[in-house]
Amino acid sequence: MEKVIAVIVSYNRHSQLSECIEAIRNQTRKPNTILVVNNGSSDYTTVWLDKQEDIQQIYQENTGSAGGYHAGITWGYVHDYTWIWCMGDDGYPKENALEILLHSEGPEIGLLNSAVINKEDKQSFVWKTNHYNKLAEVHEESIHGVAHLFNGTLIHRSIISKVGMPEKKLFIKGVEAEYFYRITKQFKIPAKTVSQSIYYHPADLSSYSKEWELKNAMTTYFYLRNQFEVLKSKHSSKLSAFIFYHIFIYKFITTIINTQQHQKIQKIGFTCWSMKDALFNNYSSTPELVKRKILSQYSHSIKSLVFVPIKNFFLSVFVPSYFEAANAAKA
């Protein structure tokens, strides 16, 4: 019998994690094992997990979703599971989601994904694309070429043996897209979303066309930096990825200029810093380092960035220093 392991990556979301675990326990086709990758949670998550007798746990420092899925998929692969069912702690599968995914497997093994539905209204799609709109209109059993990874994603071990693991260096924001393109573009493995298999997930309300605060832009740094790695997986040549990445950055800066009311110069500088790290293959920045750099270099006002340096320059030229004034007084 083919063995299935459910892999959930969690960080400080105890209540949502317990909801996800309960949904997995109530599946019509239960996974053989439930594995939670606990990314250094500091809330009640660890205490609660230690009390659950039917859950395997990997406890590690916070390595983001990338490091979490890297660890969880590696564990499932090493322990000879046939299918690895991946999801985050902020969503949960409908009771028959796994059974439908397993029954939808065709003659050619591919990447299988549930349809991701807004957990609030239980109707609308979380991510709307032309493919998903088509799915809503005609109620097809599956849409090929579409998958939103790590939201009820079922991966066969044969795919992992060819493609490898998710890029843990990405931390967050882009690991899903990079892995998807590596599977489907580089290795030509088919992917499909199975419409009757439902995974409930919060709606993504983030938008960079709305005002955003630079001091809270830690995840934006990873989004901007990691996009280059995503494009390298998506396109066949590095030159194409290089060109499309610069187009992406240009559009992002244009959006800043056209939509942001505050700290435009700082946000452009912040974007250029993220781009520089991407182009120079610098993946050493941790969330703490990113936050500190934002606060120290990019979160100042226009006054402190422009007028204060000008003021200090004129003071240094025209106003005598303390020592000059002291010497003059002694004379």
C-alpha cells in the first residue's frame, strides 16, 4: 500500500495549526503519518504538540517556509513515503481532499494540488487566474498546468528524486513559485489542480499598489530578492531571467512612484538593495538583519535623509568647531 505523510509547516499559529490537524485527522482517507515542522514557535504550539501522541514533530530554528518544507519533505522522502502532502498551518483541507487527490492520479505521475478556496466565505478562490476563472465557470474535474504549492499539494517521491528539495535559502516569499517552475519548466513534469479537492486558506489581501509601511517591509525584501531565483527557474536561460528581473524591478519602482505617498526615496533605495542582493547571490540576510537595516538606513524621513545632511554640511563650513572656538577664546 502506498504510504502518505502529511507535512505541515508551523510558526506561532497554535489555534490555526490545531484546526488544520483536526481536519487531517478527519480525512476520509487518512494519511499514514502527520508531521509538523515547528519553526521555532514561541507560543503554545510546542507545548500542545508535545501532548499529541499521533504527531511526529521536527523542532528547529525559524528557517521560514522554505526551510520548513525542505526539512519536512526531506524527512518524508528519507522515511520512504510514497506521497508527501504539504500545507501551511493557516489553512486546512476539506474532509475528502486527500482521497480525491489520490484517485485523480493519471497514468503519468504529476504534481497534484487542491483548489484553494477562501476559508471565510467557503466559495471564492483565494488566487484568481484565467485558469481558475475557467474552473469556476465550467466545473472541470482538473485544470492542467496550475498549482499553488504548499496549499494541499501532493508530491510523489519520484518527483522529489528528480527535482530535489525546495530552496531553503529563499526563507519566504518565492519558495513555492521557484519549486513549481523547477518541477514543471525545468523537468517538464505535469501539474494540475483538482477542483473537487478543496483546501481552505485565508484570502491574500496584500497589495503593493496600496500604501505600505517601510518599517514593516521585512517580507517585501524577500519577495523582491527571491523573484530573481523564481525567474531563473521559470526561464530556460539566465539572460532571459536577468532581463525579466530588471523589468520586474522597474515596474515595482514605477508602482512606488505612482502609488506611494510617503517615503518614496527610501522605498526605492530599499528596492535597489533587495535587487543588489539578488544579483550578487547574497542570501545571508536573516529577518533580524533585514529589520535592523530597514530601521537604520531606510526608515528615516526625507528631512533626515536630505535636509539634515545639508544642514550639517553648512554648519561644518561656516560654524567653527568647539575646539576652534575654545582656542579662539583662550587667545
